[in-house]
Amino acid sequence: MDLQLSGRVAVVTGASKGIGLAVTRTLLGEGVRVVAASRKSTPELGALTGDLVHVPADLTDPEAPGHIVERAVSEFGGLDILVNNAGGPPPGVALPRFSFLAPNDEDWRVMFEFNLFSVVRAVRAAITPMLARGGGSIVNISSGSARLPAPMNVDYNAAKAGLNNLTKALSEEFAPQGIRVNTISPGPVRTAWWTESGGAADIIAAQAGTDRDSVMDQVAPEMMKLSTGRLVDPQEVADVVALLASPRSASTTGADFAVDGGFLKQV
């Protein structure tokens, strides 16, 4: 299927690894010109070919989202697609946390800065250049946990619930002007959040008295009741991002797509 994306301009945040890297690779493969934002580059990001510009950015800095969008406009002449992928544990934070009492006020503030306020700022910056090109597509990467509240990671879950609400509001306001806004809600994805030393797999392994590989291969899928019996692959999320970015999804806005291995059971 031709997604009709060739020549369009995209910003992807959190682009150096995991879902963001898969999204960047996929959009480049469709002929998109991509501004990839992350705190630092990686060999995997540097190895990608195509119209790609990396912008070093810390999205907890209130000025960073605007600078990223400005770079897209200056490098490629405009903006058509914004993928707000950066999220999860803020820099220096390890998740999961197992109780509401675990995070303090500063933990809550940083979690919302990274997972919600950075999106607010990126969208605010993106609206004007998108309108100048007659519209665009914004894809916000949320989480199945936004719709399945639990004491584990309560601050993260609340931030993602806010992101879902924001997405609905944006879709209502800007659809008549040609800007579509949707969310994708992954379940547990095999990314650095899980795989890095000291990450979720190690934390859960310590709690469960097992090893990190067993957590990712068996314990976590069983604990989270994943129908597929495995963690999600980042490419599976990236494929849905590409479809939502495409004019082929011209009537899709305000929607939430679960790419979660069957994590969310509710109708």
C-alpha cells in the first residue's frame, strides 16, 4: 500500500531507540524527511539513511519542543507529522514503583513534565506550521495503563490519562482545520525501559526472585495477562504510527489504538 507520505516532514521525539527508532526508520523508508529528537544519538540512529536530522534535546526543558519544531521548519520548510513518542521513566528514574506512596512531589512533577507537558509544548509549537501547510497528523504515544489504573506507576498512569484527554480535546478543535490527532496505547514493549540494566526487568526480577530474561519472556506477559504471551515489538507500534500519519487515515481522529498484546481487556 502506498501511504502517500513521500516528501512530507516529520518530527519524532525519543527517536534514538525503542519505539522512536522504529518510527524514524519506518517513516524514512516511506520517503519522509525526519527530524529525530533525543538527548543523544545512538549508533542505530546514526546508521539510518535518508533525509534525517538529529536534534539533541532534553524534553523536560520547556524550551526544547519549540526548538525542535523550529529546526524542522528551517531544515525542511514546514511540518506535516508530529510523533510525540518520548515518555516513560524520566531521565534518571527507574520504574516500576509499586505504591502510590513511593513517588514524592518532585517525582510527580518530573513525570508530568516528561510525559504530558512536553507534548503540550510540542503540539503548541507544531500547530502554526501545520496549519500553514493545510493540516497534518499528530500521533501521541500513550499507554494501556492510562485506561487501566493501578497502584503500580500511578504517577505515570495519571500523566498518560491526561495525554489521552488532551488528544481528544485537540482532535475536536483542530480537525476542521485539517489536523488529525490520535493516540496509540502500547502495552509492555521490549525497549530499554525493560532491557537496560536496572530497568523494569531487573526490578521485577528482584521482586519475583527470578532472572531478567524470565521476566521478559514469561513473568511479565503472565503478570500483565498478555493474550499473545509476549512483549510487544517496537516495529508493531511504528507500523500503526505510519498508518495514522498517512492521508490514508484522513477520517481517523480522536481515536486510541491499542497495540498491547491483549493487555487491555475492557470493551
